[in-house]
Amino acid sequence: MRVVLAEDLFLLRDGMIRLLEAYGFEIAAAVGDGPALVEALVNERPDVAVVDVRMPPTFTDEGLRAVLEARQVVPGLPVLVLSQYVEQLYAGELLADGAGAIGYLLKDRVFDSDSFVDAVRRVAGGGTVMDPEVISKLLARGARKEPLGALTDREREVLSLMAEGRSNAAIAERLVITERAIAKHTSNIFMKLGLPESGDDNRRVLAVLAYLKA
């Protein structure tokens, strides 16, 4: 699996290179600024990009802008965002077109190598991986917006955990209720978000996208 890595801090970048290579990833490119990231993403077309939000030259949103620019050339490019902050707008911008897998992890809440590598693999495979604190902020921002406003507190809790990439079984274990109850909640979520039965669309992903874009 080929990865483009973007991180301006040398020691952190080098550490992630060594970690990912130890787990069998191929580092197609490792860069430290926005312009170099755009070039690497367009030229290398990796299976996944692992990107810091704030990089040179302005240390504002270079990583995000580079990804958005690259996605115009490489639609649906999977991206795992790493940040020190909960940047509410950034996840929404990346999901604005509904294309491409996304993950958003806070650097100081990545506690072990296995969870980080699992997040990289899940995003590369088309999944969604979100830090619970990011989910909490997005929930607060979208709380009064329809159709999310029509969800019950429990349904919003289930959707929040769904957005973290958890299965029904994992959600049931977390909330200490049955999988049957989770299935009923997810059915209600799909109905309220206007996601009818479809053989082509993954409604869990669509529900998460609706949630993240709220």
C-alpha cells in the first residue's frame, strides 16, 4: 500500500516513515510543505495520504488546501488528516463533494501504533475514521440543523460512533445495549436522513457524510 506523508516536523515525519514501513507500507513520498504535497499527490497518486493540516509557508491550512487541489486532479483521493486542533471547517470542506474517504485524528490522542496504522488502512480502504473529540465538536456545530436536528439523543450518539468507523457490534458494546437495538437506531437514522434502501450506496458512509457536512 503506497502512502504520501506530509508533516513539516522532521522528527515526527521520520518517525511516521519508520513506523509505516515497519507495518509494510511503501512511502511513495514524504514532504514538509503544501506545494510539495500537491506535486507528490498528483504525481504519485497514492492509496492514501497522511497529512498535517498546518504546514509551511503560512502554517494555517496548507495541508488541507493541498489535498483539495490534488483532489481536483485525483478525485476521491483517500486522506487521513492529522492535527493538533479540532478544525471543524476542514472535515466539512474535504467532504463537501461527498467523494473520497477521510479520517481525522488529533495528534496527542493517537496513543499507540496499532490504532494509527489501523486508521491508515481503514481510510485507504474507503472507510471513515474520526477522533471522538472531533465528532463531539461537529455534533455541537450541527445540533440545530435539519435533518440532524430530527435525530434523538441516542440516534445522534449511535451516528457519532458510526462516524468513528465502529461496527454495530462495537457500538452495541460501547453503549451496553443489544445489536438489535443498534440496528433499529441505524434504520431510524437512515430514514430521517433520507437514505432509502439501495444496492449501490453504502448508507452507513452516506449517513456519516451527512453528519460530517452538517
